[in-house]
Amino acid sequence: MYLTLRNVEKVYGEGDNAVKVLKGINTDIEKGQICVLLGPSGSGKSTLLNIIGGIEHMDGGEIIVNGLNLAGSSEKQIAGYRRENLGFVFQFYNLVPDLTAKENIEVCAYLSKSPFNTDELLKMLGLWEHKDKFPNQLSGGQQQRCAIGRALVKNPGLLLCDEPTGALDYSTSKEILELIEDINRRYGNTIIIVTHNDAIKNMAHKVMKMHDGKIVKEYTNEVLVSAK
Ligand code: ADP
Ligand code: ADP
């Protein structure tokens, strides 16, 4: 199993103000799966993603990613895991405004000693004609493609996407989801996507629904899994 979560808990605040926002999350995700995390606002999706991504600490339970137990790891090990194994994509792109699309991706390639050819990646992302533009000269969809390129350039085992289409219109959202599906097919990354967008159920190998800090429903899309 690529990713295993056992009784993961998270509490915000202390004493009388303590609120448990993750109430024992259990699941397993196989290598190369696209997994979608659905659920209403406030149900704990981003918190769970941030814990899997080593951005936040869990307050109970265990997460084992590719053999590394995050609960028992040092800050240094977690920093190494984030640097080498993890790509993160957010709703609002987080590009460096003073760098072109190409430079935004190149700087990540450089920092991670990437095996990828940046030019090929730009072509795959549909950004070749836009490679010398700055973020404010790109559409929302193009900015998100560039952000995906930044996350992808180190060929991460695990790609975490938090509302990647949250700021985009319907047809651009669809293009971005198709791009993510294409990436999964080409490179075999394990991908977790947090979204409100139900349309994504059709491309996910696994669907999890959260409500009030718990997974209330989970299923595997057997048709997609067997087609892989
Ligand atoms: P979702 O992504 O499903 O919208 P979140 O994971 O963002 O949910 O939030 C889950 C709950 O945790 C919410 O009730 C939210 O208000 C609370 N929460 C999130 N981050 C913090 C924080 N840094 N401090 C206190 N409460 C937080
Ligand atoms: P809602 O979002 O309205 O609560 P559900 O999550 O119950 O809907 O189901 C939405 C879709 O997911 C349905 O079209 C159904 O075909 C599919 N689905 C639900 N459960 C399973 C399952 N165990 N295996 C495969 N597909 C499922």
C-alpha cells in the first residue's frame, strides 16, 4: 500500500476551546491511484491534505507514505519527504510573479535536481506558446497549468491538489481535471484531489466523502481500477 492512514486525529485550540476537526480517519490508497476527497466546507478536507503533506502535525494516529511513518519522523525527515516525494497544487496557483512561466517551473526543477526536461513539460502542459509570459499575463487556467508544472517537475510520487479548480470556470476546470488524469496515466503519480466538484467522481479510482471530521463514505471505482 502506498499510503495508509490509521485513526488520524487533529485538534485545533486548547482546553475549553479545543475542537476535534479530524475524528479518526482510516483509509488506504494504492500507488498510482487518483483519489478524490469530497465533502462540505469545514468537514476537514484541507486539514487532512495538509497533514498528509507534512504541512501540519497530526494529534493522534499514524500515516505511512511509501514506507515512511510521518508520526514517528523528525522534522528533517519530513522536510526530505516534502522535497523529494511531494507536489502540492493550491486553488490560487502560488506562482512567483517576477518569473516567467518557464522560469517558474525551472526554479523548481533546479531546487529539486529534477530529472524532467522543462521544455517537454511546458509542451505537455500546453504552455509552450506562453512560456515567456509572466503570471499576470496568463489566464487562470494557464496559471494553474504552470502551478501543476511546478509541482510535477520533480516527478513526485504523491501529488496533492487542494481545490485545483476552485477559482476556474466550468470548461477550464474540466481541462485541468483532464490534465491531471493525463499526468496520472503518463507518470503514474498517486494523486489526491480535494474538491467540491462532483464531476470528478468519474475519473477517480477512489472516492472518499468527508463529513464533520470523518470519512462517511468511501468506494473504489472498480471499472477504472481494472482498466489501468
Ligand atoms: P474543509 O477543507 O473541508 O473546508 P478544513 O480542513 O479547512 O475543512 O477545516 C476543518 C475545520 O477545522 C473547520 O471547522 C475549520 O474552521 C477548522 N480549522 C481549520 N484550520 C484551522 C486553524 N488553523 N485553527 C482553528 N481551526 C481551524
Ligand atoms: P451524492 O453525492 O448524491 O451523495 P453518492 O455519493 O451517493 O451521491 O453517489 C453518487 C454517484 O456515485 C452515483 O452515481 C453512484 O453511481 C456512484 N457510487 C456510489 N456508490 C458507489 C459504489 N459503491 N461503487 C461505485 N459507484 C458508486
